[in-house]
Amino acid sequence: MEPYTNKGKSIIDLYILTALCLLIFGLLWGITGSLQYIFPGLMRDRFSFQKVRPLHVSSVVFWIILAGLGSMLTYLQQHTKRVIYSYRLLLLQYCIFLLTVVSIIISYFLGRFGGREYWEHPPYLALPIFFGWIFLLFNFVKSFGGFKNQPVYVWMWLTGIVFFLFTYLESYLWLLPYFRNNIINDMTVQWKSYGSMVGSWNMLIYGSSIFLMDKITNNKDISYSKIAFVLYFTGLFNLMFNWGHHIYTLPTAPYIKHISYTVSMTELFLIGRIIFNWRNTVSTAKRNFNILSFRFLAAADFWVFLTLLLAVLMSIPGINLYTHGTHITVAHTMGATIGINTFLLLAIVIDVFNDSCIRVEKYKAIIIRGYWIVNISLLVFWLSLIGAGLEKSMWQMSKLQISYSIMMQNLSPYFIAFFISGFFLAIGLFMVVYPLIRIKFVCKLKQTKSSYYVFQSN
Amino acid sequence: MFSDRNKYVLAMFLVGGFIIYTFQLYNSLPVKQIAVSQAADDGKILWQKKNCISCHQIYGLGGYLGPDLTNVYSKKGAVYISAILRGGTNIMPNMDLTDSEIEELLAYLKDVDQSGKADPRTFTINTNGTIHQ
């Protein structure tokens, strides 16, 4: 295989650029959706929540997946110091994903759904994603000479790719009547696959963020260390068996719930480690805070702590009974997707785009302003969801329940806070994302112009 | 230190456990297979095609704009549900459903209702943190 050069980098950049555009697109639908909470019935006939929610969810899911792939593919080459096995396959995979994402968005506009969480598109659109993922697995494995003595992030990338493929396939078992014809069985298998699937894309992202951390601190020992692998195996154990908390109230087999409850308690070890390393984390943060990428890693650290704390509490069935079906679950999802996944991915994208013809540092001032707006508004956003969740929790446990619509009206102050903070969150993210997109477009334009002049002079 | 061999053994052990757990679950699904009516199965497909889950919940899972519908059939009855499905509400759009589609959705909601109770007030919390109904 050829040594690593910038050849083919533009294909990988396409993954990241598409992902950044999808993030902006998803944010717009997120704002629209939150407006529909404040003004129920808004755009009821043209763009009801039935369309707005999948547009928001799918765009954000594809932001995470495509940016996760782009980051992993970039760092994979930097790690092996060789180019990807086949750029043609990578381009084919990109074209498949792009066409599928566009088709999915069109299907939502037309009101054609498959009606499952995360994947609300018609099921036939899952086929190209599945085959595209097979190409990725093939390309990934062929890009390595061997898997001996690899750092923890390589293990995480491989785990992420393999488990996504498995759980994605599993999430479509409902197409078979054997799995579909009982609601309890269907929901059990559905949430088994979803719980592990989220864990698999987290593996891709966390792997890349560990690579980035090594790069910033210029210390590779950590990713080969015993503790890194202990944490990896704890994560893998949870990915495989800690999904039952989604269905504690479902009348399914008790052993599923008991296994999940027990496994989820191993996350206390992760919380304990964060607390134990707190001082060290803070001093590293102080040392590297001037590095743009590191700022986002540090913010993600803070959100890992909050989200993990909430996750452990929600994994206790007695507490889950109160939080399940309330906005506290949404708070947890938002903390994980924005506070952890998006912050880690932005840290990585800043690093990846730093070798463009314009350095990201040129836009440091606006990105830092965006960073603070995002962090403060995300905290308000998160707290407003927790507040709404607590209120709904009290409603669903009260003996004399008022009607659902009255309860929702009572939640409107939280929804207003949630909309305003969500709006600023989107503004802040735009301030970070826009310079990144601009850099790539300006560089591409410069490259095209210089090729044109070379062509003319010849 | 974790040698490569130890890592592979541990990974194989976990993957093996996961595969056994998965196929054990598939082979003995939590609820004994009960043949549902064709209308209920069609209703489920329609429920998904209309993306009802974006606003409503079943067993607390789904969207939060509308109420949980797990036990709506026994609480509100077929006539009430039909009226909502036929005309929509201030928030829910009119889906232009035919009479047979309404019947299918009713059959599905009846089937869901008979599967159990989603009301969290029907659970008791045990001292070890687990719950039972």
C-alpha cells in the first residue's frame, strides 16, 4: 500500500462537509420542532411534528455517523501512515450514503415513513446503507497489515464498525412476522438493537477522540495502557448488555431487566475514575485550553460526567419508573448527542481541517464566541428539559391526573426556555460550523483556480 | 499488562456471551407467539407508515407531543379513538384515513392494550431498586 499522502483526502473531506451541512439542516428542524411545542398545531397540515421530528432526528444521526466516519478514516491513515486500501470504494460508499440521505429527506417531505425510532424512513432505504457499511468494513480491514499490538482506538473503530452492522441488521428484524406479531417481542428486540447501536457509533467517535488526545499531548502511551483497555472492555460490556433500561416498564422477561440493571452499575467505575482524575483533568485542561480542539474535548469531558451521572440514575429501575417517558430521557439524549458526540466531533473536525490552505486558527475569535454560546445555552436547554421531565413525572405518578393537554400547557414555561436556549444553541453551533465549511470551500476554489492557470499556461 | 492474547480471549468471551444471549432471546422471545389478527398486523404497519410514534408513545417510548397510547383502547374506547382518527385535533393533522384503515388501527391499539399496563402507578418499587407490577 502507498505511504500516506494527501491523495484522496478530498473524498474524506466530503464526508465531513456533508456531515456539517446535515448538522445545520438538523438544527433548523430542531428549532421548528421546539416552536411546535410552544404553539401546538403550528404548520399542522403542511409540516406537522410527524414530519419535523424525523427530519431533525435523521439529519443529526447522519451528522454523527458521517462525521464519525470522516474522522475515523482521516486518523486511520495518520495511524497506519498509509493510504486507505481503496479510494474508489470509499467514493462509491460516499455516493451511496449521499443518495440515500437525500432520498430519506425527500421521503419525509413526501410523508412516506417506516415509522421506527431513529430510522423513520421506508425500510427499503436501509439496504444501501447496509451495503455501504459492508464496503467500509472491507476497506477498513484491508487498510491494516495486521491487528497485532494495536492501540485502543483501533479496537474501538473495529468494534464500532462491526457492531453497527450487526445492530442495524437486527433493527430490521421487525420485517419478519415472527418478530413483529407481538408488540412486547418487537419492542424488546427493537430496543436491544438501538441500545447497542448508539454504543457502536460512540465507539467510532470515542476512538477518534482518543487518537486526537494522543496527538495533542504527544503521548501515545495512554492508548496502549492497561487502563485504556479496561475502560474499553467496560464500554464494550455495556454496549452489549446494558440496553434493558429502555424497557424496564415493558412486560418482558425479568432476566433482561436484571442483567441490564447489574451491568449498568459497572458505569459507576467510570464515574469514580472521572472524579478520581478530576484534578489531573483540570490541570491538563488549563495547559492546553489555548488549543481550539482541546476546548471542545474539555467541554465534552464535563458533559460525559453529567450524562453518565444521569444515565446511572436512570438505570436504577425504581428511578427509571419516574423518568421514563418524560423529558428527562430527552435531556439525557441531548447531553449525549450534543454535549458529547457533537463536541468531540467538532474537536476532531477542527484538527482535521487545520491542514487546509487556511488554518482554522484564523477564525479562532468567532469559534470561541460560538463555543461559549453553545455551552451556556446547552446547559439551560438541558436544565429546562430536566424541569419539564420532573413536572411530567409528578403528573404521571399523581393519583388525580389532570388531562394530558392541560399538563402540556403547564409545561409551557419550560418549553419557552427550551426554545430560546435551543435557538442560541443553534446560533452558537453555526458560529463554529460556518468557518469550517467556508475554509474548505475557499480552499477548493483556490485549488480549482490554480489548476485552471496551470492548464492555461500549458 | 494486557497482552494481545489476553485481549483476544476477553473480546472472544464477551462476543461469545453476546451471541449466546442474542440467540437465546430470539429463540425464546419474552412473550409466547400469539397469532395476531390480520387487521392488527395491518394496523401496526399503518401506525408506522403514518409515523404515529413521532408524537405518541407505546410503553413510554416515542415522541412527547401527544399522550401515551398503550392503554388508550380500554381507557377511552373505540368510539372516542375513531372520532379522533377521523377528524384529527387542533394539534394532530387529519390523516384522511378510510373506514377500513381506522378499523385496522383500532385492532392494533386493542392488541397493544391487551399486552399489559404502561401506567407507572401500577408498579411497586422493591428495596433493591427493582420494580414489579
